[in-house]
Amino acid sequence: MVGRALWRAMEAAGFTQIIGRTRAELDLRDAVATDEFLQSEKPDVILIAAAKVGGIEANRTQPADFFFDNLQIQTNLIHGAHTHDAGKLLFLGSACIYPRLAEQPMREDSLFTGPVEPTNDGYAAAKLAGLKMCQAYREQHGCDFITAIPTNLFGQHDHYEPERSHVIPALIAKYHAAKTNGDDSVTNWGTGDPRREFLNVDDAAEACVYLLDNYSNAEPINIAGGTEISIRELNNKIAALTGYTGAVEWDTEKPDGMPRKLLDNSRLTELGWQPKTDFGEKLKLAFVDYCERVA
């Protein structure tokens, strides 16, 4: 999802020599294959959107996989960017790297001040290591490597499989199936009380391209400014969007995840960037994307 959005944003910004590979074409966990790719293509700019990602259940039950795979991907690319003299690298972190009980909205200087949410510990640890690696290569080698931390993203070409999806695509798939099957009720995890911020992926991609020209600093920078909403309210919106009118139940034995996850967007705003799109309209387009590609 993010890689495709970055491609669209780079084309819109006038980039004409964009290089990319699918997972089938290049396994970025393979150090030799990644090095050969970088040696052959000699990219001037590298944006790292590739990662092993998933929702609460996948992160909770596969922490070693999330830790190991993401460490390999980012290590091969960050070290390779230095080895092959890339002029700029942007590493995408994640909002889940913030301490679970960080003051809200979460500012960049609260990183590393407390433990992260346990249900995504492996993924978060890998992303934090990537942030530190970018800083280390900047300090030792003078590399212009930066880290951006996007809030929760959604949009075109999201993953809707239950084992991989995040909350918005998971709910779209769940409520559409319930509507189609005529189910009387739907059961969701947790209490529905946690609050999340959501930003359309095309806005986030535009921000990344903006940062390539307007940001060069060792400190990470948040990409946020989206819509904050409770999980319960989000359920109601998506149920209405899909036409589902049955009962909604909450399994409070299941984890909620972080109680709130809102990023402070002030540093990016001061640089002159603001998101442009409307959450409700983009949510409708996400449902259209699901219906056209998956349903």
C-alpha cells in the first residue's frame, strides 16, 4: 500500500527515473540479492517502505518473525545505501514505536522513554533499531539518512487478509462479509474505547516526498495530522458504509492495544506541510477499493 502510494506521489512530483521491485522480484531479506540490486541500479534516493506488517494478532503471536524479517530488510538497505553512495535515504518507522503510555499527542522526544505496547514489541524493536541505525550512519559517515514516523495509514491497495490487516481494512472485510452473509451479529476485539488517528496513505506519501527536499536531521519526524476517532466510532462508520445493520458485540477478554495513539504533527507543520484529504471521503474510497479488488 505505502510503496504504491509513494510511487504515485513521486510521479506527481515530477520524478521520472523511479526504480522499484516487487517482493517476488527481490527479497530484501537476502543481503546478497539486495547488494547486487543496489550495485546494479545505483539509486540516488532510497525510500524504505518495505516491511513485514500485520495487525494485533499477527504481531502478538509472531514477534520473532516481525523482529527478524524487519531487521534484515532495513539493515540490508541502510548499509547498502551507504556502501553504494545513495545521496538520501528515508526510513519509515511506525507509530507503534512510541512508549505505550507516552503523553498524548506523542512528540518525537518521547521515544525511548518507556516500554512499547507489548502486543507489537517485536515489530517496534526492529523499527527502533532502524531509526538508531540511520542516526549512527549519519553520525559516523555523514549520510543524509532520515526517519519519518507515520501515524496509522489506510487507503488504496491495503491488505484485507485477517492475518495481515490493520484495523480499517479488517473492519471493512468483516462488516462486508457480515452484510453479505446476513449475519445477525459481529464480534470485535476489546472494549472499543481506544482512540486512533488515521491518515490516508496518499497524504503520507506526499509528506515523504516533501521531506526529501525539506528535511535533513538526525531526529525522527512525525507524519500525522489525520482524524482521531475511537475504535467504537470507527466500527459504526464502517458498518454504515457497508450497509450492515446487525448487532455489534465486544469481546473484552481480547486486548485493546495502546489506549490512545495520536502523534504530534507540529514539526512537520512548521516545515510547511499539511494533509489535504477528508477522512470520510477516503474511507468510502477504501471500501470501493476493497469491493473492486477483493470482494
